[in-house]
Amino acid sequence: MTDQEVSIRPYQRQDRPAAMSLADRLCIGVAPWRAPDAVREAVTGWVRGSLDGAGSDDRAVIVADVAGQLVGLVTVGERRHFTGEVDAYVGELIVAAEAERRGVGTRLMAAAEEWGRRRGLRHLTLETGSANRIARAFYASLGYRDEDVRLTKDIAT
């Protein structure tokens, strides 16, 4: 797959089945103490909700397409930071396994950043699991820095 073959474009309704089939990719790198079925249900719900909201004034779904096959997507919207500033916020970035490490994620993130810039926003934020080392290294390579940390302790035993 070459850079010229990848088309970055807005999500269309007919993309829905292919977009939903990518949801399981968000299960990678989740903390091992989380129930896999609950994780799968949650990520599927996130993607479904993002696709349902596509086309709203304050959010977008952008897809990567190769020869008519959807190979990735990014969802971006507005989110208020606790300081009151409104940021662009990536809800989901998903790249199909066969398209990994081929620039698809980088191009989708560039499109999300451009979406935020066009809206006059200063920051693009996102969240990923601390156990997801591959995603964290990818975001760091694009210039993203740690801002918040969530800590968890097992208190059931």
C-alpha cells in the first residue's frame, strides 16, 4: 500500500459495516484486569455512538480508504477541558491490522488535527490505555505529551 493509494475522506453511511468491524481493534492494550467482554461491549458502543453522531456540527468521523476498502477511521469532536478551554478530542483512532505501520494512522491524526485547526482550537487531546505501549509510542512520535494519569487499585481483596 502506497501513500497515494490511501484516500482520507469523510465517513459516509455506507461505511458503517466496515467501520463497526474495526471496533475490536480498540480492545488491544487494555489493562489486563478489565473483563474482556465488558471492554468489547464498551468499545463497540463508543464506535457506534461516534458513527451515529457523524455529521453533527461539533464532531466528525474521518476514514481511510484503499481501493474502496475501509482501513481506518478517526473520530474527532469538541470537548471542554477542566480549565474551561475547548479542545479538539479524538475519541477513537482505529487502523486495520493489515494497514498498520503504513502511515494510515499518521494521516488520520493529521486530518483530525486539521479539523481542530479549522475550528480555531488550540489543542487536540486523546486518551489511551497506559498498557497500550504501541499506541503511546505512536502518539509520542507525533508530538503528543502526557497530561493526565488515571491510577487504579484492586480493593476487592
